[in-house]
Amino acid sequence: MRRAAGAAAAFFLIWAPAASARVATGTNLPLRGISHALAQHWLKPDDAARYRRDVNRALWDERRLPPLRAGVIASQLAQLTTMWDSYTSPRALALFSQLEQNLAYFETHRVPFDRVDVSDADGVVYRWFPYKGLEFHPLASFSALANAAAAHDVEMTQTLAAALLARAIPRGHRLIWEYAFPYGAGRPPWASGMAEALAAQALARAGALLGDPQLTIAAARAYDAVPDLLLDTPAGLWVRLYGFSHEVVLNAQLQTVVSLSEYGKTTGNAGATALAQRLEGTARALFPRFDTGDWSLYELRGAHASLGYEQYVTDLLARLAALTKAPYWLDAAQRFKAYLGPPQITEGTPPSTIYPQPADGWLDTATIPITLSQRSSVIVSIGSKVLTYRFGRGTHVLTWTPPPTLTPGTYPVTVSAISYVGRRATVQLAPVVVAWDTAPPQSLEAQLSGTSLTWQADDPGTPSLHLVLHLVDPTGANAPQTVDLGQQAVSGTAGVTIPTGTWSVTLQATNTAGQTATFDLGSVDATG
């Protein structure tokens, strides 16, 4: 779960501040509830006595423990108060054994600042939630059961399966494992469709290992709870991670597909197999909306997944690809695996030689195109300069303007890209060649034919030439004249008007650095 979901090794709690757990606990209600349950024959006398001791111990701890730890105990008592009139045997076991875990832990431990999972002697998992306490976590507990069965740990499988069945709430032909704490808009008790699917998978796996048909029957009853915990979307059915919520969470759907597929195969339940296929079809339909191209969204229209959830989804995609052999999921699994690796940096067209001196607006700055496979922080080292950027995936153009004091030369370019989760890639790009534009246009040639002037030159450091024709009358009869053609391309053709007469004509070409070259066009007879 976000907010506590996924396989045991892959869940990462999202922390959020909450109101103080120091609430009015109605401390008499848990004790009244125990008496009520005993009168209803829901509890045995020994269990009732044990739970009364738990409540009195909690009241004592609430008074004597430091404030933060005492607040956790108060929160646990408040949870007991919420359901005080419904302490059926499995619910009471879940609630009061949870209270016992909190008492044992916080009498000797400080309040955690990070996620903590605590397992009891039977292997049942309790997960820390800020301001609430260590909460019985069905999803993590059934993940532990599935892992124990997969490892052929007969003793642990048998013990944990029995402990979880003892906490199952029967609702008709279904078995429900409850979450007993308020979460978001959900009021306790609430259930998770993802957890129910994982329960079916884990219990079926345990039943197969132990040869215990009762576990297989329990698995079927867990599966029977799943259809009531599905959400109907325009694309098809989606599992409810939280029974009270309409959130469309990617990891929940993928895990449920994997769980129900295995459950159906293990037990021969064709309905479960068909439901898994329907859920897989919906996942495929909506998957592009979760895939950002370099990461995934935790939920539809939501934020990016944390690293833990991204790793979890990547693992689920690999399992789904192996399960279905479908090219679609094989490609997705490979793509998501790459998302967890370092960014790929692809070099674009190497920059041209630049001519920053004199600064004339032409090739004063190097442009360095790169393409990133994922959003990254980018560090560029060139010359003595270090540039930093934050880019999304795609193509971006880096720019570098050398300082005025930088001498001509060849300068290496190093680019490092650091991904969202700290993976780094470093590449050496083509160097930037820096030259100064200190020479006049080279290889200037021109031809004047009638009223058309054609010229060409070689001057990569300038965008244009200022062209002027100088006219001199060899006889001296006419005063020298000029024809200013203005700024022209380095090579080209332009129309000119030559005054009437015979002239010796010279073309003067001046680049943007102020350097001039000339070309003798010879004698020209111009008639009016």
C-alpha cells in the first residue's frame, strides 16, 4: 500500500503529520466491551481476563511513560474504544494482541522516526504508523506467510497460517482481515482488496505445502471477499487498495493480478483465473497513464511513486511478464528496470567552432544538444566553468559562453546526469573548439558582370560581410566613387548600379570583427 502497501520487502510508509494521539479514550469502554463479549459468549473467561490485564497495563503505561510513547498507548486505547461493543473472538484477538505488542515495544523503545515492522512470536506483522502505533497489518502478514511457504518453512508456515486464521472475521462465506485504525477518510474497521487477494494466494500456497485442505478452504473464502472490493472504472475492474476509497493504485492492481493468477492455478479455481485476466486487461488499458516515460505515478492522476514503490512495481512487472509471457508486459518490465538505472545521456550534433572574440553575436556561444532518458539534475563541466540544470527527459540544449579572457584552444566537455533517485551517469562529449576572429575574410573572389556582382569568401567566424565597391577613373576625369552594398552574406550575388564611365573597381569586404579583405575586379566600362 502507499501509506503501507505491497510485499513485505517493498512497502515504504509515507509520513504525514497528524493531530496528537492524546485523545479522550473512554477508558471504561474497553473494559465494558470485554464484559459484554463475555456475556455474549464471544470470549472465553481466560481470554477476557487476559484482555482486562492488557487494558489495565495500558492505563498504567499511559500515565507513567514519556509523553510521546504515552500518546501512542492512548491511541491504541482509542482504537479499542471505537469497537468496544463488537469484541468477537477474532476481532478481540487482533485488537488486544496488537495492544500487547505496543505495550511491550514502547515500554522499552522510543517512538520510531522511520518505518518499523515488528513480528510477534507467531510471525504476525505489526507496522508502525505515526501517532497511531504498531498496527496489525494483514498485507504484510500474508506477504510473510507467502514467503515462508515459498521457502518451504513448514513450521513457520503452519504457525503463521493458524495465527492469521484466528484473526479472520467471517462474513457469510467470506473471510475478512481488518485494519483497525482510521486512515484518510476510512473509519475502522476497513479491508483491502489487495490484502484479500494476497491472503488467497498465501493460504493456497500454505495449504499446498502442508497438505492441509482447511487452508485451501480458507483461501477460497479469502478470494470470495475480493469481488466486493473491486472498483468499476471506464476501463474495467480495478481492485480497491482501501475498501473505502476510489483511488486507482497501480501496485495494488498488479499485485492482485499476480496473486489471483497463482491462486487460480494452485487451486484450479477457474473464476479466479478469469478475474485475474479481466484485471490484467484493465491494468494494460490504463498502464500508459501511469507510465511517465521515466518513472511511474503511484496512483492515477497522482504524484510520482517513491523509490520503494517504483522498485515494487518494477518487480511486479517482471513477475507479470514471466506469468503471461505477453510482449506488452515484457517490454514494460524491461523499460521500468531501465528507469531504476542511471540516466542515459545521448549526444547531439557536436558544436561548431566558436569565435567569442570579438563578440559580434555570431558563434560567440557554444550550443551543446543532449538527450536524457529520464528527468535528471545535470552538471556540465567545460573550461573552468561548471553549469547546473534540472531537466525532464527529452532533448535539451546546453549553452556556454566563454569568458573574455579565455584563450583559443580545445576544451573538453563532461556531462553528468543524476536521476530522481540518485543514480548517476557521466559522459565525455565532443570538445568545444574556441578560436578568435582576428583575420580578414580569406579566399575572397568576385566577378562583376553588367549589373550583377557575385562573390565568395571563407570566414567561418562571421555571419556577414560589409561590401563596398571602390571606383577609380584611370584618366582622373571623374572623382573616385563608392557603391555601398551594405551587409551581405559571406558568399552571394547582388545587383549593383555603376555610374557611367570607365572605372577601376575594387571590392572591399569587412567582416564583423572589423577585418577587411579586398579583391581587384579590374576595369569596368559602364554606359548610361
